[in-house]
Amino acid sequence: MNAYSVICAGVLALLQSVQASDLIRIALLFFMTLFSLIGLLTSLRLKGELEECLAKIEAMSVQARVNDFVALGQLEGRSSRYPRFRWIFPIFYSMTTVGFITLIVYRLVTGEAIK
């Protein structure tokens, strides 16, 4: 996620500093939007697979009667009010996808992309 953030920041800085054609700028924004969308879909898939694996581990621990000794992410007490870590990547990629789409729409509506 850190590398992706650096890449996004570099691309946005590049869009501001380089005197490239508008077609290249819009193409770069579309590429970053696509890259972000692929990251979102991948993170949702991985989140689903994680939850499936955790459910199977829980079923096995219940069957073996060791579920009291296996921690599977069911927090108790104060920590239970925080969102689960597995939602961080889908939220992050959703925000970047929406941000890039907003930037594309803004550039197309204001005419900055097509001069």
C-alpha cells in the first residue's frame, strides 16, 4: 500500500509539472483509475478468501473442542469497537478509485483535458 501511495503521488506530481499533451494526461488518469480498480477488486477477493479460511478454522477448532484457545479475530471489550483490519485495503482502494474518477470528470467538465 505504501508503494502504491508513492506511485499515485508521483503520477499526480507528474501531471502538474510536465508539459504533456492532454491526451497523455487523461490516458494516465485512466490508467491509474484502472490500476486502482484492479487493486480494489483484488483486495475484496482476498478479504473474502480470508473470511472463508477463518470460518473453516473456526469450524475445525469447534469440532476439536479447542475454540477457547484459538483467536480468530473476535475481539472482546474495548478493542471490539474498532473496524477490522481486513477492511483497510478495500477502503483505501475505493477512495483512490473515486478520487481518480473525480479528477477525470473534473478535467473533462472544465475542459482542462480537451483544449
